[in-house]
Amino acid sequence: MAALSIILLVLFVLVSLLLIFVIAIQSEDDSGLGGVFGGNSTSVFGGNTNKVLNKVTAYLVVAFFVLAVLVAIVNKSSENSILSTAKTTTATVQAEN
């Protein structure tokens, strides 16, 4: 279960970074970060750049929320969470004293 948690967390971070990047390169009046990456960002996808970026953003947002829920469910149901380990360690130390 720990491997699944790590894999989901890595995917969650990657989707988060991609979402930040895609949102940052979007611009409505050429004042966004699109100019940093080679001038006119609309030349990559032609005239339909806004449609493509909107679809990519929508897919990334859906993936972000799905992964957020999955990470929460997996970490909640795992018995070896950090909080439960800390509680058992504290209880063991207090019992020894």
C-alpha cells in the first residue's frame, strides 16, 4: 500500500506542476508568460490555441481533483500513516517510563 501511495503522490505533484505551467502560458491579450517560450505562443497549435489550452487545462483539472481524492483515500485507509506511527511510538515510550 505504501508503493501505491508514493506513486499517486508523484503523479499528483506532476499533474500539479503541469497545471501551473499550462495556466501560466495562457494569455488572452499576449501579456502572459507565453512570450517567454519563443515569442508568440499561438504559433504552436495554429489558430486554435485557446481551444487546445482550454481542453488541456480542463483535463489536468479533472486529473488533479481525482488524484487529490485518491491520495486522501489511500493515505486515510493505510495503517502505517505517520500519525498512527507517532501515536504508537509515544504510547510505547510513555509505557516504558
